[in-house]
Amino acid sequence: MVYRSPLIDKLPKGSPFTVNEASRLGVPKASLYRLRDSGVIDQLGPGLYFLSRSLDADLDLLEAAYKAPLATICLSSALARHGLIDEIPSTIDLALPRGKTPPKIAGPITWHQFDKATFDLDRTLVPIEGVEDARIGIYSAERSIVDAFRLRASAGYETGIEALRNWLKRPGSQPARLMELSTAIPRSKGPLRVAMEVLL
């Protein structure tokens, strides 16, 4: 038999919540655990919950955005979202400013530390589908290409080449914009210029 309780109506319907937030809304910890154990709510991660079937979203991204508001989709994950590479990454690449400690997340996340001085360069926020008001950072296609060349040893040189080749085929692509970004981001300009000379 499924456990029913009027306390369910007090919990947020479209966003995750913590034990403390549930308590402030009038749902005691013991009741929250009873709701979890009966399958009425699900555990998104340590200390983070949501109403079952109330979310149709990427739960790993949601947990990351909730626990690390500066988390930004980067490298292969950003390139795939921008449609610049065919690879489907096995983990989600997320960047934080250097010095920020990545939170513990149950899902397949690979954390990267980016320089504070350039962290916000070409970074925007995008909605997390299925969750009202939930957003996460993502780097632009251009910034993601530049980062792929900057971190070519770990990202893979071929990844940068594939993304650059596909980006250059798009109407309105401006190679000068890539070079401008690479000037601001150390260790990317030389390799990017060589690749552009070959592909153009």
C-alpha cells in the first residue's frame, strides 16, 4: 500500500529540496524519511530530495546546479550540446573556478578547475528542462572549442579538430572571434592557429 500524507502538499512540486527546507515547510525529518521509504519522494543525492514523478529532468545536472551554482558545462559535454562533435560523453564535464571544492555527486560528473580570471568568459545560463527556474552554466561553442585546444592533452586533440571543422561549416562562423577568445585564454592560441591554417 502506498503511503499517503497531507504533508506531500507542503513540499515543492517542481524543484529539489533539502531536509532543512522540508522542515521549514512543516515536514519533519521522520516524516520525510517515511515518505522516501514509501516511494512518495525520491533521493536525488545525499540530503537532496524531490517528489517522485514530479521531475522529468537530467537529475545529475540538477544536483550539480543545486550544490554548485557556478557549475558550468564545458569541454566535450558543451561541444556535444552545441552539436559540434558526434561523441556522446560518458561523463558530464563541469567546470568550477579554481579554488572551489567540487561537491560530491552520485552521477557521472568529471569536475574541471578553470582560471578565475577567465571563468565567466562566454559563459551563459541555460534552463534545466523539466524544472521551473533551474538553470546551469554552459560555455559558448566558441569558448568550448578554444578550451578543447587549450586542454588538448586531456580533451583530445581530435576532439578540438572535429569541433572546429564542424563549427567552420556553420553559416556566420567568425574565425576572428575564435582567435580573439584564444588571446584571452592562455595556451590555446598557437594550436588553434595551426589547426585553422590547415582547415581554412
